[in-house]
Amino acid sequence: MFEDRRTLTENDIYKKDFKFDARGYRPQEVDQFLDIIIRDYKVSENYEKKLLNEIKALENDNARLQAEIRKLKASLDIAGSNKGITNVDLLKRISDLEKVVYGEE
């Protein structure tokens, strides 16, 4: 993701050698500054990895919850389709079945 757009790695920065000129910079100052940049890179890379792991965990939770919602909706649909049946209807059906089984008509 973000790594695709990054040009330098912390190792690239660490191994960078500058050419010296008669009026060049002090190597110690350049090295100190590059050390700060490397530390920042490490911090940002660690933070990015942490965020990517959190995103994966949230995506998994989201998928699990969506599956649970589908399951609950299906249960509600089944329960909703039986709304028209009352206890009186069930007792009447049981009574009719008993009559058929026991031959009481």
C-alpha cells in the first residue's frame, strides 16, 4: 500500500555516502541528521504495520458480524412466516391428529 510509494528505506538512508567537496558539509552533522531520519522511518513503519494489523482485525470482525446479521435476519423471516399460527390453531391441529391416530372421528 504505502510502501509502494516510498522511494527510500531506512537501510538506503543508512548506507548513503555523500561526496566530499572543499566547501562540503560536516560529515558528523549529516550522519546525526540521517540517524534522526532513520529513527522516524522506523517509527512510521512500525505504526503502519500496527494499523494494517488493526484494519485486518476490524475487517474480520466486520465479516463475522455481517454473517451473524444475515443469520439473525433469516431467523426473523422464519419466525415472521409463522405469525399467523396461534396456540388455538396448534391445539386444533393436535386434536385432529389424535383423532386420525386413535380413530376417533
